[in-house]
Amino acid sequence: MRKIICPTDFSGTSAKAVEYAVYMAQHASCHLTLLHVVHLPIVDTSETALVASELLGEQTRDAAEKLKAMVMHLEEKHGANRDGGFTCDYLVKEALLTDIAQHLTSEEAYDLVVMGTTGCDNTVEELLIGSNTESVIEEVKCPVLSIPKTAPDPKFDHIIYASDYSKEDRHALRQVVELGSFFGAKLDVVHVVKENEKTDSEEAESFWEELHSLFPNVPLSFQEITGRHRDEGLKKYYKQTGADVIAIVRKKKGFLRNLFSQSLAERMTYQAEVPLLVLHGEK
């Protein structure tokens, strides 16, 4: 991990994401960029275009002042750009967030996006589906860490990776292992078997042996657990172990809806608290 981008709109939710981004930058000794996007107004006449231009300029200057103050605060509190082990700067862009995030991750070598997430009732679907976070996840090819406002203080001692024994798991796990190495994190690879399905012990054993071969010196464990629903089993395991983050693979559009079903959105209690690391399985 070399460069982190953390979008902020100066809300409480994005402030929590900044805390996590700083924590990760410190441990990985990498560069952090705070990003604020100013939305381009819609204009239909030359007069409104002039007013919009003036308003845009004012918003840009105001955002730049706030970001500069944030960087100065990180310098004083955490030693950014000094002896704190990481560097930090800021960007103000007039663009869509998805467009600039895609550009920065594909052209400017940013390899992690840390974002705050919001939702009416703080269900996983409302946090991600149809939100800025979900849009960024769709556009960028690097991992995206989504942080709810109610998340606890940053900690990455214990990561849960939700596996379905797919080919995508291998590539995604390499990314999770690399991230976890900066924190000395324990990694639990969890596969949930529905109660009405039979366990394929040979497939599980083969998968575990492959993981041992791929990651011989990693503090990694494999757990195959049973639940009435896959999402329910994952929820129960998370609560029992007190993990810090859940990592999942986004294979295609709508994957989060498939993994975190409506029943989960109604019953889960951790969705407003747990950070979610969303990865792409393909290389």
C-alpha cells in the first residue's frame, strides 16, 4: 500500500473515515490525500453561468481552507509530513466523485480508497447500494474501505474474509493478507454453509490446503460455519469473535445485495458499526 485517497465532505461520517485513513497511513508508512469534490452546477443562461462560476469559486476556496486546516491538524497531532511516518496533502476537484476516484486510482497510483458511509436506518444496503460509496466501488479497481460514522476507533487486529471457495478468493486474499501485514492482523477465512445444504468436506480441505500453500507464514485460520442463511452465519461469527473489519469480494453488480440480503438488512446489528473492505476478485 503506497497511496490512500480519502474523500471528505467535512461531515461527521467522513471525519470517521479520515481517522481510519490516518491510522492506515501511519501503519503502512504511505501517502494520504484528502479529497473534496465540488459539484458542477447546472446552468442554462449566461447570467446563471456567471453566478454559478462565482459560487463555485467560493466553494472551492472554502474547501481548500478547510482541507489545509485538516492537514495542519494532522501534522500537529500525528506528525504527518514530519516524523509521524506518513505524508499527507489535499486535493479540491470540480468533478464527479466517481470520475476523480477512477482517475486517481487508475492513473495516479492510489491503491486504496477510504470513505464514510451513510444510510437512513444504517442497513448495509442503504450504506452502500446507490450511495457514493457503491458508485466508487463500481468504478475503481482497487480496494475500497467503507467506514460508518458509528464505527469504533480504528483497529485492524482481526479481519474476517467471507469466502465461497471461488477463484476470485485467491487474488482478493492476497490483497487482504498484504493489508493485514501492516497491522500484524489475524485473518479468519470464513465460509458459511446453509443449514439445509451438505458440507463438501473435500472441497473445504482442498481449499484450506491451498491457502496454507499460498500463505505459509500468515496468521490465518479457516472456519466453515453453519447458519440458517449465509449472511446470518457471517453476522453471528462477527459478533462472537469481535472482529474489526469484514472483507468481501465484489464479483459483479449487485453482489452486495446477494451477500447481504434484505433479511440481513432487517436483523443485523453491526451494519452501522463495522468497516467493510470491498475488493475485486479479478486481477
